[in-house]
Amino acid sequence: MELILWRHAEAEVGEPDEGRALTSKGHKQAWKMADWLDRNLPNTCKILCSPSTRTIQTAEALGRKFKIHPDLAPNCTPTQLLAAAHWPDSREAVLIIGHQPTLGQVAALLIGEERKDWAIRKGSAWWIAQRERGDITTTYLKAVMAADLIGK
């Protein structure tokens, strides 16, 4: 299984939280990361998105079909996120577009630092994978990419 955690791009400040839209910088971050992801994601990747405006706008930059999943809202738990992704049982790659601190908590949990919260920067993606060799399953960090590292 491969799980890609993509934090929404930069959003406006304000209330209500779920209605905050991307800033112009956020749109640029989303387009850059979407371009990188589109070149690297498998065609069969399942894409799930939080119901917030900023995550939907981030997902739309990718130009692929995605499903809005209510369990991925800003207040979701790592357990809810992993259940939505069917981790570790899904045979297809799953891209989750969501929020901090949950994304960082999931990354820490899967990579072995369950008592820590990692910060995933706005617009960045963390790609976590599992490899099976015989009876041994290994979880590893396949890639981390920040939008500001991607060419124009």
C-alpha cells in the first residue's frame, strides 16, 4: 500500500474555518504540487479530500476525480484518516488531502514516532509506502516534497 498525505495549500485567515479559501500563493502551491503528483501518482490512485473549501481547491488543482470524505474534516483523528484510507489493507495507492495536525500525527505514527507530532508544511506531500517480503512488512518514507522545491 502507498499512502500520500497532501496538506492543503496556504489559505485565507478567517471564520468559519471550513469555508476558508486558498490565497493566490496557495493556488500556486497547489498547482506546483499537483503537477509533481500527477507525474508520479499511479493512474489508479484513489483520491480522498476533506470537505473544507481549501482542501477541495487544493484537490481541484490536480485535475483528477476525487471524493470528498466527511471523516477527513479538520478535526479528524489519525484513526479516522487511516480508516478512510483503508490502511494498511488497500491494494491501491491512496492520496489524502487534509489538515494539520492530523497529517503529521499519521506520518509520525506510520514511520514509528507515535508519540510525536510532525509538522507537514502547507502544500507539501509525504509519500509513505509498505513493502512485503515474505512474512515481513516494512513501512518506509518513499518521498517528501514541498511546493517551493518544484520548478515554476
